[in-house]
Amino acid sequence: MNSPQLCLRPTAPGDLDYVLALEARPDYGAFIYRWPRAEHLAALDDPDYRHLLLCDAEGVALGFALLAGVTTSAGSVELKRIALDRPGAGIGRAVLPLLIDFALEDLGARRFWLDVFADNQRARRAYRRAGFIEESGGPNTMLRDGQEVPVIVMAVRRDAQSAAQQVPAR
């Protein structure tokens, strides 16, 4: 769950002020649902969730991630939320492989998936670079500011991850 530059650790109740402040940032308003403190607290104790703080090597928080479906999804874990202190600074590029490894290896998921608003091009590019592919299917929408907005389901699968690692670099 760690790299030399970053680590993932379980979010503690004392971290929730940081998490709530990060979710409340105006630049995240169109892309991240905000949960009240009580919902985050419930997720900390729910075995179906993994609430993780993303930290640098010194333990300084850089963001958080929330995974769902850990015990109830028959091998398909969802990246429910990720929020970073400094979007665009390369932290996502470094942390997404850690989250993929955590879901596929540590949690034993066969599929690690997320939905992303179709107009969030920066996130879609970051997920593609990390190995997520857009899955086909019917039109998906989610409510944003009271309106149905298109979302895209993206996923990485254990078998695809293994195959990608076996292809020699050119």
C-alpha cells in the first residue's frame, strides 16, 4: 500500500476535518459529491468501505480516497471518491497505481471501477493513463446540481492488469 513517495493509510476520525475541507473546495463542487461528517464516520466503521488518506513519505496528507463494495460486490470494488490537495501536480498519477494495486491485490478484486462525469476531461485522461478503460453500456447519468448529467464508467480488471504487465515496453 506504499511507495517511496506516497502511502495509503486508513482515515482516522481525527482526519475528517481535512477530508470535509477538501470535499468543500469550490473547484471540486462540479465533480465530487459532498458527504456530511456522519456519513464519513459511518464509512470508517463499515467493512464494505475503505476510507484512505493519501500521504507523502513524511505522513503529510495529500488527499483521500474512498473505496466501496469491498465485501458485498462479488469482486468488483468501486473507487467512490478521490480528492487531492493539489490537482494537476502529478499526485494522482502516482497514487492511482497504488489504489489499483490495493483494490486488485490487497482486496482481491477482479474489477476496480469508477464513474466519472463525462465533462471531467482531466480526470478521464488521468484514469486512462493509469490503465482504466471506458466500458460500454447504456447511457449512464448521475444527478449534479439537480440535473441528470452523463457519466462514464471506467474500470481496470485484474486479468487486463496482468496482461499489460507482461507486454514488453517498446
